[in-house]
Amino acid sequence: MRRRIMVALLWAFGRLPRGVRRRIVRAVSPKYTVGALCMVRRDDGSVLLVRHSYNKRWGTLGGLAKPGEPPEVAAVRETREESGLDVVVVGEPTVIVLPDLRRVDVVYLARPAAHCDPDSARPTSAEILETRWFPPGEAPELSADTASAWTALARTGLIERPGQLPG
């Protein structure tokens, strides 16, 4: 009986105009925000990390995408807003789904743009207290979000696994 009802409902749903179907799906689907993060690496392998005003551990540059903004654009924008550094995305991103937080993080590896001096990275946002380049194998104590993002990016083979994860 349940199966018949479900089939009938799906049949009726399939006959609705596309716009109506989309509105119904959006109304009953969980809402997620999209975070866009950049793991910025120099040619010598050093990684740029930041200390946020709200976390003692080191983290990545990035933030939430604006409505309708592609994650790659958001990651580059957030990096510039927080560090003053222009970057270029390298390779394909990795995605982390955080259902409890109702957030999807899109994590990119990036390098400083050719016209930028990587050492010019400075805190340019009230939420950033410090920026620092860490050489390979010398990762500081990382925030949980950053450790997850770095580990996920390392699975792609674009970057090595961090030397130290949060304790």
C-alpha cells in the first residue's frame, strides 16, 4: 500500500512544471552554507596560515561564499580580503561535507599570483591576528577545521599531509 502511494505521489510530482518542482525540493531540503578555503603554498613548499581572533590554533584563509558566488571566486576573494595576497588556484578542489554544521567546505590549493611578493601577506581583516609562512614539516597546532581541510587536500596528492594535527 505504501509503495503504491509513493509511486502515485512521484508520478504526480513528475507532472508538475519544473519551476514548481524546484520550489518544492528547495522548501523541503536541508539548507547548507558553502565555505571556500585556500591552502596557499609557495614554490619552496611553505604554507601560509593565519591566526584568527576567535581561535588560538592556526587556520587557513577563507570564508563563506556569497549567494550565487562560485566557490573558487569566494576562496580567492576571501584570501585577498584577509591577507592582502592575490592567489591563483591550482588543480581541482576537494570537498568536505559537515552535516552537523550544515556546511559544505570547498578546499583549494593556491599559490601566490606572479605579480605578488608572497612575503607581503599581512592581516588585512579584523578577524586575522597574524599571518605566517610555515616550511614543510613544521606545521603549528592547527584548528580542527584546518586539519580536516589539509588532510582532505592531501588525499588529492596536491599537497603533503601536515606535520602536526590538533591535539
